[in-house]
Amino acid sequence: MMKLLLMLVLLAVVFYMLGARRGRPDEPEARSKPQPPAPPKEMLRCAECGMHLPADEALPGRGGVFCGAEHRNRFEARQGQR
């Protein structure tokens, strides 16, 4: 019975030490400065539907930039009919 009580006390001390160590503010991770936010991306408007999207995701085409291949094809087909 005494051995069991001793084991429980030792386990409680170990868990307490692990928990206290995780929350210490003097660890390097907690002291590091927060990173500044990323700069805003340039936004472009789809020539077909008008939706705004980041420039690096836009598809170039005849007549502007597009949000997807379907809109680019539809726009270019309509322009070819004129």
C-alpha cells in the first residue's frame, strides 16, 4: 500500500514539473518577437465575372485576366463572334 502511494506521489510530481515547464514564459519560443503580417497581394478583376483575385492566381488571356479557364474561354469565344 505504501509503495502504491509513493508511486502516485512521484507521478504527480513528474506531471506537475512537465506542466510547469510548458507554460514558462522565459523559454525561447515565448520570447521570440511576433512576425509582421505579410504585405497585401495585388488584386486583379476577372474580365468575365468581375471577381477579384490575387494576381498570382489570375490566368492571362486576350482581353484581360480571368479567374479560371472556363471564363477565359467563354470571354474569348464571345469576342471572336463579334
